Amino acid sequence: MRHHQSSRYGRYDGGPDPLAPPIDLSEALDAVADDVMAGYSPAQALREFLRRGGRTMAGLDELAGRVQQKRRDLLNRHRLDGTLQEAKKLLDEAVLEERKQLARDIRMDDTDRAFREMQLQNLPASTAAAVTELADYDWQSDTARRAFEEIKDLLGRELLDQRFAGMKNALESATEQDRTAIAAMLRDLNDLLDKHARGEDTPEDFQNFMAQHGDQFPEDPKDIDELIDALAQRSAAAQRMLRSMSPEQREELMALSAQAFGSADLLDQLNRLDANLQGLRPGEDWTGAEQFDGDQGLGLGDGTGVFQDLAELDQLSDQLSQSAPGSTLSDVDVDRLSRQLGDEAAADARTLERLEKALRDSGLLQRGTDGDLKLSPKAVRKLGTSLLKDAAGRLSGRQGQRDTRLAGAAGELTGSSRAWQYGDVEPWDVTRTITNAISRTVAEGRNPRSGLRIEVADVEVQETEARTQAAVALLVDTSFSMAAEGRWVPMKRTALALHHLVATRFRGDQLQLVQFGRYAQRVDIDELTALPPMREQGTNLHHGLMLATRFFRQHPTLQPVLLIVTDGEPTAHLLHHGGAGPEAWFSYPPDRETLRATIAELDRVGRLGAETTFFRLGSDPGLVDFLAAMARRVNGRVVAPDAEDLGAAVVGEFLRSRSHPSDRPGPDWTD
């Protein structure tokens, strides 16, 4: 029996895009890691990346800038006297039509005509006062009467549109029956709100109200709280608009409002509604004001909508700032962002949210025992891979360096092979590589005889094992000058690359990381990665060499390799005071005793047979001469790479030290 499964297709209704490409975390991880190594916490680094965005996506700062630009555009485009100007236009039209009628009505008594013309001639300059004075005027022109009555109708519709969006258009050409229904709705609404304020309402009260007046509320609220929220936001925007007017405009509008629909009852009900809503939602902004500088007049309803837009833009700005404790991108109202800035901005926000969630869920960031985010071991490995790849690329680009990377660094062949990985130095297993290419070509439905193309995934290399194992001590200068001269991040990137190389390719080796500033100490790779720039003075190479010596003696069967990264002469050394702990002695310029102690400790390292390389960052003549003399004492080397080439230089020197013979020439980093 065959089973038929039917499928239905419809318009995409939001949520995560099922066709969206997977999030690429590599760019984000590199950026976060760079900031972490520069001294930011992982949480701060993540926030900074989300603010900046990536190569192909806008960040929070760009979105926030577009929010602020739209806010400025609204303020610079509009003014708030649209209703007053429209009322004045209608009044001028009514007066003009009445004068025309008076002039052509030959049957009118001349005394009556003169009195009417004088009344029209001497109307107050204030539109509100003129409308009040003409309230009982016996219009002779039907056109003038309709224009005058439209003023009252306009004011009523605008006042309602302030509180109920779309009411102005809905009540255009409204009948007396329509107005009566609106008045009844306002009374019922106020009664419901009064009852709710006293805590006496029931869900049935709300349902009964919506059954009778629900067509007046396109928002379709599900309960009374949703109804109050929608009304309070609109009413508060109306109050802010009123407060943003000049005192003269505000006084004029209040006087005109009394004429709405020719009845004071509407204004009384609206004032009662505003009071109810303000009492129920005091947290809304009822007292704010804005400065408008444009030339497009806004009516009361449209103006209230603009003030609602301004409020939404302010809320979006706050959400995009991510300044609240514990805030995440899920707090950003994407629907509101789409409404204000368009679908593209909403898509950018969703991408940032997906990226943030992916980083947190990927295991690249994890919570420490103190609750703070930190780079996980997985992230450190991934970053080490990236940095080693970069170092290998730079290394391959140096003249003559390819031979150094490939010749004997890995050791003897084992007879087996494995898939090639970036940075591998072993020779290809040609047979396995070609076999893989043939198998893949056949699997793709093509004939290998017509041509064979080798892809990266086909390549296998011959496995080797190192001839010797090494104890590698990497000493990195963490004095103040390293941070001040922009060498802090390259130093840490170097340590990560070397750590990853040893951990993945020379697993039998032992690596010890030592930082030395005023004092020296052993550090794990994750500690060094998160280490903020040090502000203390002192370059205690003496202490660092002591720790290296201790490390080498702990591994007497391994070949000692010493790599030292520094940008200054020693300015501190340890003093021992009997039973008291050692104390660092600092002196600048370098004290003779500091130099003597440092040289003595270097000699101890030399007697252990350590292969020593100094990486000089800086060109101070004193530093150049000192490191050159130090290298000569232990038959070592001095290389002077640029900061951006430091990682490649250290990796290259490490590989050179693992080659045989040990005096194989390395790359020239002195240019």
C-alpha cells in the first residue's frame, strides 16, 4: 500500500529563517580573541564585536546610528501646528465665501449687510477666538456654513485620532448616529477603566465591552491590560505633543478643542480618559517634550503617531545599547525595528542575535567559577589553529624558509599516513593522495581517465615521529613598555600559536610559558590569553630565567629549548633576604647588579645545553648590544622581527631547533 503525504505551502511568517546560511563563527571568534588578548574580558569582547559587526553584517552601533538618524529626521521635518493651520484655512475659506455672498445678495437689507461685514472685518486674530465669536453667526452662504462646521468636525476627529489611531479617517463624513456611538463608547470605556482601577472588573466586563465596541480597536487586544497598554501609549504621546507646543499654540488649541463636534461632552470624556490612563499606567512618559524644527505641519492624530514613533525609537536605542545588566540581543524588539528601519535592519538584528546565541552555545565561551564568561579550551584550540595557520603562511613567505619548515623537523617516517592539515610539514603520501582523488572522481560520476584533479581533501601526508623530545620554555616580557608600544597582542598571539603547534604536532614535547615583568611567574595558556596589559615597571629577566632553569631540570631527558621575547634591557632582579621571601629590586637605567644576576642565570641555562633564541622587539642601541652579548655567551641567536611577524618568527625558530643538525640556518628576521 502506498502512502501519500500532502504538503501545504504558505507565506513565511517570521522566526528564524530556515534558508539562512549557517553562522560563521570564525570571524567573531578571531575578533573576540583579539580583544581578550588586548585586555578585555570575554563578555566585553563579545559585546564589542556585536557593536562593530562583521565584514558583511551591520553591528549594533550602526543600527543605533540609523535609529538616531531617523529620530533627527522626524524632528527636522515636522512642526506641530498642522491642526491649527488647517482650522485657520477653513475659517478663512468660510469668511471669504460669506463675504462673497454678502456682496452679491441684492435683496439683503443694507444695514444688515453692513453689520455682518463689520463683524467679519473685526474678527480676532486668534483662530480660536474667531471661531468662538462666530459660533452663533447666521451664515448666509451654504458653502461658508459647511466650511465653518467642518472646523468643529475636524477638531473632534483630530482629538479622537489622538487617542484612537485611524479615527480621523474613520469619522470623515460621520453621521450624528456615528458620533453618538463614539460618545457611548467613551463613556463605557471610562466606566470600565474606573471599575478596573477599583479592582472590581471581571473578564466578562472586558468581553462585553469588546463585543459592543471592538470595531473601534484595530489592535484587537486580548485582555484589559493589552487594551490599557495600547491606549496609554497613545494618550501619553498626545500629552507629550501638547507639551512640545509653544504656550501660544497650546492655548489656541485648548480653546479650539471646546468647539469639537459642537459639544463640550467629547472633551470632558477625553480628559476623563487621559486621567484614567495616567493613573493606571504612571510609568509612561506623560511629561516629556521635543523640539521640532521642520516645515511640514502635523495634525493632532498624525503628530501623536510621530510621538509614538519617537518613543519606539528611544526604546530601540536603549535596547541596542545593551547597557542594562544581563541584557542580550533577544531583548531587541525586532518587529519594532522592522517597523521603524525596515526589513534589512531587522535581518541584521536577527543575524547578530543568532551569532550571539551560537557563540554562547558553541562551547567557545563558558562560565567560570566566578560566573564570568571566558574562552573555553575549545576556543583556545580553535584560535591556536588560526594563529598557527597565519604564522605558517608568513613563514612560507620568507625567502628560503620553505626548506627550514620541511626538512627533518618532524622526524622519522612511521610508514603510515593521515589526512593533511594546514601547517603540516611532512612529505605527501603520493600513492594514497592519488588513490583518494580517483575514488572521489568515480564517486562524483566522472571518469578519471578523462582527467584527474587533486583537491585539498585528497591529500595525505606520511606520518613521522620526532627523533628527540624537547622541553620548551617561552619567556614573554609583560613589562609596561610591551603594552605601551603595541606589542601586547602580538606577544600573546605568538604564545597561542606555539602552544597549539606543540600540543598538536609535537605531543611528546613539554612547553612552559613564563611571563616576566617586575616578577616572573609560570602561566597556563588560558591565563596568558586573558592577561590584561600590565602597568607595572620592571623587566625581571633574571627571575624568568630562574623559572626556565627549574623547568629544564624537571625534564632532564628532554632537549632544552629557550625562547625569550623582550623589548627592553633587564631592569629588575630578585634579592633574597634569608628566611624572608625574595624581593624584586628595580632600577632604571639598568643596575650593574641586575645585569650581573641576569647573566649569571643565563650561564646556568647555557650549562644545561639549552638552545637559546632572543626575539628582540625594538631597536634601542643598549638593548641591541645587550642581547647580542647575551646570545654570544650561550651560542644563541638574536632575531628581530616586526611585531606582526613575531608569531612566525617564534614558530620558525622552534621548528629550526627541532631540526637536525641543530645548527640548520633559519629565516632572516633582521630586515
